[in-house]
Amino acid sequence: MFKAAHSDVAPKRKKGPGALATAYLVIYNVVMTAGWLVIAVGLVRAYLARGSYHGLYYSIEKPLKFFQTGAILEVMSRVFLTWAVTHSVREVQSEDSVLLFVTAWTVTEIIRYSFYTFSLLNHLPFLIKWARYTFFFVLYPMGVTGELLTIYAALPYVQKTGLYSVTLPNKYNFSFDYYTFLILIMISYIPLFPQLYFHMIRQRKKVLGHVEDYSKVE
Amino acid sequence: MWHMSVEILDAKTKDKLCFLDKVRTYFFSSYPQWYPARQSIRLDPKGKSLKDEDVLQHLPVGTTATFYFRDLGAQISWVTVFLTEYTGPLVIYLMFYFRVPFIYAPKYDFTTSKHWVVHLACMCHSFHYVKRLLETLFVHRFSHGTMPLRNIFKNCTYYWGFAAWMAYYINHPLYTPPIYGEQQIRLALIVFLFCQIGNFSIHVALRNLRPPGSKTRKIPYPTKNPFTWIFLLVSCPNYTYELGSWLGFTLMTQCLPVAFFTLVGFIQMTVWAKGKHRSYLKEFRDYPPLRSPILPFVL
């Protein structure tokens, strides 16, 4: 009287995104990959043309701004770095630190978006997966260093010009010191970056841990 | 005498923990690190926790019952949390009001503002939190005795942090009084007081729904007190009045941080109101359909 007819129950299928959502995501990821490739190519060409790293920012400024702002879903720190620091403080744009984080982001993003694209099409080459979970070992510290150095470089100019700052008295009884805010942002990297880094390491173990099983599945 | 044997297993590992006749107290005497407040006992590992009032014999079990235990972690009483989180803003605001050293420039230490609205704001803010403390001690009847310990750190950061932020600007030597002066302040004060009385009336009405020591839930209805007539339109008018109070305070001080605090509080209270509204609907078939969670007809 107990026996449930388990054979009659259909196996639970994992519900993925619908066809329309998948299509959108594929296009989105392809565009992002292309965009970051454009930036990468732009960087290389500019370097070859000029023979130095000087002024590389300007060569990729437009597409960088477009692809950063277009990706509203992107991590806030990226948009912040581009607009609120690098764009807003002209003096910072010729700094080497900018090149550092732009390069780090570019490589990261090309890998990341191809990873998503392939995943969505259910055809993920192991190399991409491996790259995604391995390159970050170098790219994360590189990007963070570039970002921190850039913010640090912007500090004296922010203090001198009072950029984005609001002082008392005013009718809203509010104040904001962008200089202090930037310092707090820099400090926040201390707890945040290790967390992100170790999260990626844990993810890596989970995803790449069973390398032998994976090659059988592929 | 009706006898049964009870087996309690760990919810995660399914290891047998012990055999018991009476549940929580005996469990505690065998496992002194798990006082009753942090024991979650269920019939199903992923199910809802059984209440202290549940009678063993009335549960859907046979002569051998298997319960699942989960440790809820260190607990702290609601009363303790409320008292701590409300005393902070009271004290902190006063420190800014009296311009205690190291906040503003030394020449302003222990001076007072020349704007009377600043004195009024201090009285209102202090009154608000004294009211909350007294309500915690004498009015509220809590459904749950305790909450997780980590909540006190989260809650105190929120209340104390915002209190300091608001108080800093309102009591600042460079504070700018409201643009529309006397009129604005008077209107704001009326709104504030009206909502304080309203909020208190709702708290009393809710208390009276529940006999002392009980945890029963009933549908609240308007009483003779006109401030409770809002129950016709809203499930959680205590939150509605609370929002009103803070809107009044924002208007009174014309201070952006206060507006921001009001907004954040409103968002949180809306979430709670929607949850409460949903549980009312679930529990009572005859729940008045006209009511909205927090804002009449709107939200």
C-alpha cells in the first residue's frame, strides 16, 4: 500500500534560461568579448605605432568607456575606476598604473566572456575553463595593484581641486569629502580583495578539481 | 499514564543523540551547551521548528517519535536587543547636541546652537527613543523570546551609525535651518507628534489583542481610538506612523542624511509589512481585503 510508483514520475530536469534569455545572453557575451578584443587590439596597435606606453589610454578611451558603461551588470569597481577616477582626474590618465589595470581587465574579460558564451552554447572547451580559473592568480593582483596605484595617484589632485566634494554650510545640511572617500575605498580593498581571491581559489578547486572526470564527459 | 519513547537525531548527520521522555528541558540537561532557546526541534529535518506549546501526544507520531535537532546558535533576548539598539541613538545624539570634544572644532566644544529648531529636534529625537525604550519594557508582547546573537551587532551598527551621522549635521556649527522657517518647522512638528501618538496607539492596540504571556495571533481591528482607524486601510499602521514621524523629522531638520535614514527605514519596514500582511492572509480566511501592507491603496 506504500509503494509509490516512482517509475511514473518524470526525472527532474534542470531548468535553464529560456530560449529568448539564452539568445540575449549569447549576444551580450559575444558583444562584450568583441568589445574587449577591440580594446586589446587597440592597445597593441597604439603601442606598435608609438613605440612606447605613453598615451595608450587615449587610443582606447572611447571603446573603453563604451564597453564599461554598457555593462551595467559589471562589478561597480570597474565603472568607478574608469569614470570617477581615471576619467575625472586628467592627470592620472598618463600613469602606468592605468595600463596595468586596463591590461588586467582586458585579458580577464576576454576569457570571462568567451567562457560565458561557450557555456551558454553548451560547448565549453576545457582550455577556456582552465584559463578562467588559472589566469586570475596573476590578473587579480595585477588589476588590484593598478587600481590602487591609480586611485593613489589621483589623491593629491582631488584634494587640491575639491573634486566631487560638498562642503558645509548648504541648505541640505550634508557634506561629502571625495578625498576621504577614496582613502576609504582603498582601505576596503584590504578585506575585499582576499575574500574575492580565496573565493576564486575555492571555485577553482571545485571546478577543476575533478579533471579526470571532466575529460571523460567531454 | 500515557508513555512514549522519543528519539532525537541530529538534523544534518542523522546520528542518534539521545532518548528522551520530555523534550527540551531534558535535552538541555543532557546537552548543557544547548539551552532551550537555541534548540530547534522538528519532525522533518528541513521542516519548521516545533513550538514549546506543541503537545507531544498531539503530534502526528506513533509510540516511537523521531525528532530532528538543529542548533540555532547563540541567542539573545529581543528585549535586550531593543534596549541596546535604542539606548545608543539616545546617548549618541545628545553627545553631538552638547558638542562633546573631538567632534567639531575645539572652539565649539560644549557650546549650544543658536537655532531653536536644533533644540526642538533634539527634544523630538530623544522623545522618540525614550518612547521606544518604554514601549519595549512595558508595552510590547513578543512572539519570540530570542533572536540570533549576531543580530545585535548588525542592528546596533545601523541605529547607532545613522544616529551619529544625522546628529553630526543637525548639531553642526554650520547647520542651516529650514528654508521656510517657522511655518515649515511648525508643520513638521505637528506631523511628527501626530505620528508618534499614532504609532503608540497601534502598539497599545496590538498589545491588547494578546493576553499576558500568550503568543496568539488575531486580526487587529480599529478601536475607539481614532488613531487606530487606519487599520481599515493598512495591515501594519505602526510602520505607516513610523514613516510619518521620520518624514516629519526630515522636514523639521531639512537634513539630507535624515532623509536618507527615512528612506532606508521605509524600505526595511515595507519588507516587514509585506511579510506580515502575507502571514495574515495565509492564516486568516476572513482577512479584510481592503487592507494594504503599509501605505493605503499603494503599497
